[in-house]
Amino acid sequence: MPMTADRTLPFEQAAVLGAGLMGRLMAVALAQRGCSVDVYEAGSAEAEGAAARVAAAMLAPLAESAVAPAPVVRMGHYALDRWPQLLGELATPVFFQREGTLVVWHRQDATEAARLGRVLAHTAEQVPELPAMQRLDAAAIAAVEPALGHRFAAGLLLPGEGQLDNRGLLSALLATLQSMPKVRLHWQSPRTLDDFEPGRPGQPQRVIDCRGLGVRRQWEQVRGVRGEVIRVHAPDVSLARPTRLVHPRYPLYIAPKPDGLFVIGATEIESEDRSPPSVRSTLELLSAAYAVHSGFGEARILEIATQCRPTLPDNLPSLRMPRPGVLQINGLYRHGFMIAPAILDVALELLCSQRSALAARFGLAPTLDSASGSVPATLGPTS
Ligand SMILES: Cc1cc2nc3c(=O)[nH]c(=O)nc-3n(C[C@H](O)[C@H](O)[C@H](O)COP(=O)(O)OP(=O)(O)OC[C@H]3O[C@@H](n4cnc5c(N)ncnc54)[C@H](O)[C@@H]3O)c2cc1C
């Protein structure tokens, strides 16, 4: 249980900017602790402008350690236990499972797979609390995921990793917020920090800025990293867990969701271009899925989407208090769902006491604000 669970907040009114993933989570958590909350969102309740709407929402700290350092992995591991608690408090159920991640590769990518295996083994040494990965041969793959048969000669199983339904979560958070008497939701209402003077009469006492890419005018280092994903309906394919295919350019995955849906993703391109997916990306994603399971040949394409991940220069998340009464949370990059509960609990600790023991546990280091000498101006990984 997080340290903040029983603590009373030292304020009674807050404004939350952005109702994507972090904004909704923060608003629910603050309201649960008795705070009166105004949520300002540039778009609608459908979260059409949020990275969270497009994401596959895989919760795979060891798999992601191929591109993420130890503090992010620790946060991801913490979050796997914390998600069921958070989901259990919501107004509607959300699909969540921890059947692990299966990693497979074609023979031509065996060198890249060996490199990945070494990186994951190194992560396991750095973060020993992670469940041990298992090396699988063809028969073991067929036993774990029968639908794949003997198609792959070797693979890795990362036990305990999870995934959830991103859109189900956004809807459940919305329904929860709508049921809370002290919450006011303002749609089509873009705001910036300049619209608030926290603590002044008639103003919220705290402003929590969760605008993702919308923050850029006030946090110039935040950039977008383009990702393309495809949603298909494939009732004839049965996969128990997300399957990752080792790929020379970016990790490809097929994430099964409820009702025969699969999310196939995701490209990763250093660009803020949000135009529709390219033919090349679409071909790559669909070929990868077809190569994993020929049943995807008869799948129906429901959606091909593009979004940009809000990312800082070091690709790491950050919480900062640029001035009294303001907390900004950003840079969740490709790990927003994986680490959101950890970021939420660190944020609550900061809001309660301007310090976070949890952050230290993850290996996040506060940089003291030079003006006050006590406010952690920025929290970011130390390694
Ligand atoms: C293709 C893709 C795949 C992904 N897959 C995964 C995955 O498998 N696992 C995982 O953990 N993460 C994944 N992610 C990452 C995850 O989606 C993000 O890290 C997460 O959504 C970031 O949350 P956020 O709340 O900071 O931003 P967002 O979810 O983008 O929300 C920001 C919100 O702020 C609003 N806003 C913007 N400007 C303003 C303004 N001026 N005023 C008010 N509101 C404003 C926006 O409309 C939006 O609703 C993926 C992302 C993408 C794009």
C-alpha cells in the first residue's frame, strides 16, 4: 500500500490540466482524498487528443528494459501490483491481466534476439525483484501459447508482465469522475499555467499539469515521438498474452484485448507528424502479425491510428514544480500505462509533503529548487 493512502492532502481545491491518462488518474486520486477538483481538457470526454487513447497499454517492465533504464523498470514492477488496487476503486470494470509477455523471433533476427537476451539478463541483475525470465524452445513455446504451434524455434517468457484495456480504463476513470460530487469536468477547455495563480483568492490551491504534448509552449524540451498502431478483429486467433516479435528497427507486438480484438504496434519514429500511417509502417505491422499467426490473414482492420508519445530529451519521465502550487508531470514516453501508478503515488507524496520516499526507492533523484531550497523542482531517474 502506498505511503500516501491514508494521508490528508494539505489543500482542498485543485485544477487538473489535461484529461488523458495522468490527468484522469490524478483527478480521481485527489477527489478520493476529499479534494474539490476542476478538470480542464482541450478535447472531449473521448480523449481523442490523448496518447492514452491509441496506446496498447502493455505493462512490461522487463521487456521494455531493452529501451528503458532501471528506475523505469522499478516503477513498472511496482505498478503491476498497484494497478489492481486502483482499478478496484473505479466505477466500472477494466480488463487487466498478468499472463506474462512472450518474445519470439525469426531465425534471421537471432543475433538481435541474443543481444536482447543479454540486455534483459543485465536488467534482472539490476532489478532482482523481477520474476526470472524463462528461455523456451519450440516445444515450450507451443505449450505456453498453443496457437503459435512450432512456428518459432526459440523464445523468451517474461512471467508476471501484464496489460490492460486502455480505452476501458479511460472510460472507467471518466465514469468515476462523473460520479464524484466534488469533481467538475470542463471539456473543449484548453488551459495553460498562465490561466492560474494558485493560492490566490478565487483560484485553485494547486494546479496539476498533465497536458502531455500540449505543454510544449511552457516546457519546450517535451517532444512527440510518432507511433502507429493497428486494431484488428480476429476471432479465430487465440493468444493468451502479448507477443513481441524481435525486429531490427523497433519492438513489434501483438496485444490481445477482450472480444477478439488485437492491437498491433507500434512503430517508433522521431517525428511529430500526426498524419495517417504510412504504407510502409502498415505493411510492416500487418506482415509481422501474419508471420506470427496466419489467422490474422482473415482479421478485419478496425482502425489504423497515429499518435505521438510525450517525451523528454532523455526519454525519461519527470515531475517538476516550476513554481509554488504547480506540479507538472510529463515525459511518460512509451511507458505511460506501465509506470502511471508509480508516478501517481510519487506525485501524491510530493503534493502532501514536497518530498517522496517512493521516488528514492525507484532511483529518482530530486533536484532542489534553488529559490526555495526545499521544493523538488524536478524528479528524474539518476541512472
Ligand atoms: C502508439 C502508442 C503506443 C503506446 N503504447 C504503450 C504501451 O503499450 N504501454 C505504455 O505503458 N504506454 C504506451 N504508450 C504511451 C502512453 O500512451 C503515454 O505515455 C501516456 O498516454 C501519456 O500520458 P499523459 O497523460 O502524459 O498524456 P496524454 O495521454 O497524451 O494526455 C494528455 C491530455 O492533455 C490534453 N491537453 C493538451 N493540451 C491541453 C491544454 N492546453 N489544456 C487542457 N488539456 C490539454 C490532451 O487533449 C490529452 O487529453 C503508447 C503511446 C503511443 C502513442
